[in-house]
Amino acid sequence: MRQLTANFAALWKIKFEQDIPYSELLFVLMREKGIHILDGFPCFMTEATTYDDINKIISVFTSSIDGLIEAGFFPDHRGEKADAIHQNTAIVIDNNTPPIAGARLGKDRFGNPAWFLEDPQNDKKFLQIQL
């Protein structure tokens, strides 16, 4: 089962790529574990959100998904190879410290934060910096 966090930024929302009966139980479990989240509604983070907060959200999300798989509510695809969209860690970038002078913060083709430099051969084009 694939689930996506589409265009993660300050405003984000969990989407399922397929209809799963009882998928709303994910949000019930997350609320039970201390993360206030509602099915079908967007979520919002502010500058007050800490790395510990983000890691707790990831941990609660992962354990809730695992619990629903073990209970038989969600299909088990944990053995399948994950691509760049499905990372198990948060990518947090401080935009005040670019890895190369002149680099700009943007989003890669998967919607993840990434650093870019202006392409000297193409006006208004950027090249992604691979870290």
C-alpha cells in the first residue's frame, strides 16, 4: 500500500493512492498516540515545530501503519523496494546555510526539499546539487 504526503511544506496532507477500507483508522491511531490529525484535512507546521516534533510524527505514523498491517486492515508491502518518494526519515534543510554559495532551496521532482544552482548554459534554469 502506498500513501503519499503530497508536496510536503508548511501545509501538507496525507493521500492514499488506492481506496482502502477502514483507512480512517490510521488517523484514529495517530490521535490516540498524541498526534492530532484528521482524515481528509490538511496539516500545518510552523517555525515552532521542532525536529523532535517531526520525528515523533514520523514515528507515530510508521507505528500506526505497521499496527494496521499487522491487524490485517492494510495490505503488507513492507518488503517491496522503496523509491525516493517513500523515505522513512524527514528531510529537514536549513535555508540559511546553503552547501555552496549562491545555492537556492527548492523542491526536486518528488516534492522533497533540495538545493539548486543556476544553470550557466540555460537562462532561468537550475541544476540540482546532489549531496
